Amino acid sequence: MKLYWFQVAPNPTKVRLYVAEKNAGGAGISLEDVVVKLPKGEQREAAFRALNPFGQLPVLELDDGTTIVESLPIIDYLEEICPAPPMWGETPRTRARARELERIADARLLAPLARHIHATRSPVGLPPNAAVADHARGEWPAALGYFDEVLGDGRAFLCGEQATVADCTLAAALQFARFGEVDLGLASEFPALARWDRAYREREVTREVLVL
Ligand SMILES: N[C@@H](CCC(=O)N[C@@H](CS)C(=O)NCC(=O)O)C(=O)O
């Protein structure tokens, strides 16, 4: 299988963190890396659009040549073919909680952050748009406050003592904020989240994926 990705782009980063966490737990998922240079516009070229007509990363290409686009279906596919260690939790309730936190990280933090960064200093050359940037900035403090409260008991990961996909999405979003030089006020306003962020990034398993 081949994974098409680009460094620091948050959705491919989410998948790469997931694979790193799985393999640290002994999964042995082997993916061939294909880097698609987003700033050069390679995602818009015909060869790439043949893999994903929407011209976005990540893409997982299976050995039979078929592709899966969208980060979560890619993760769900890998989770089905390689269930251990479970990255969505072990019971219906913990799986629902992990998915809830993952959706909050994606929809309420990563999505507005991406809108803001693309409206201020877009790495793929989108035009600046101050109104979009300002509106997006107002959206993420609620999510940061929520995660800060969840992590306030000092737990290692969002769902407790095991990493889940929710941690992967949150870490990918926070790295993208650093890339976009967006000050989220973690140290001053969200100390538990700042502690989690530092600790998550310092782990050997995540260090090769998170470069910022
Ligand atoms: N919902 C998609 C979002 C994919 C996405 O936005 N990919 C970005 C990188 S994080 C991309 O390829 N952007 C390049 C472009 O739109 O030109 C997913 O979860 O995979």
C-alpha cells in the first residue's frame, strides 16, 4: 500500500501519527511513502487527480491500485485490516467517546485553523481574506477550553492511558498552528492542553512525524 502525504499538512499528519501509534503497539503496518509537494501544486496535476479527483491529501493506494481518499476512512480501513492495538478504544462507550473527541478536534479546531491559515499565509497560494481569517479565529477557543478541561486531571491521552485517533487529530492540528505561526495561547490560557501537547510530541513514537 502507498500513502500519499506532505510534511506538516494536518490530514496526512493525522494518518501518519495513527500509523506510528499502531506500529509502536506492534501492528506492523507497512506503507510506501509518496510525498506530494503541495506548495508546488503537484496535487492539482492530472496524474494525482487520477488518484483523488479532489486534488487533496492524504490518499491511500491499495495493492490492487484502488484508492481511499479522506483521512478518517483511510484510518478506518487500516483499523479493520489490522485491529490491534485498537485505536478507537475497546468498548462501545469508549469508541463513541474517542470519535466524539476526534470530531471536536477536527471540526472545531483543525477546520477553523485551516481556514485561518489559508486566509492569512496559505501554503498553497490561496489569496488572503481578512474577514474569513477573523471569523475563523473566533471559533477555536471553545474547543481549546474543552480539551483543557478534559486533560485537566493529568491523563496521558485524551481518552485516558491509551492513545486514540483523537490524539492524532489534535496533535496534527496543533502542529499546523505552529506551522501557520498562530498563537493559540496554550501556555497562558490552556495549561493542561499545553502540558499534553509537550508530552505527546516528546514521545519517540511521534517525534519522527511531528517536525514542528
Ligand atoms: N477531509 C479531507 C481533507 C483533506 C485536505 O484538506 N487536505 C489538504 C492537506 S491537509 C490538502 O491536500 N490541501 C491541498 C489543496 O487543497 O490544494 C480529509 O480528511 O482527508
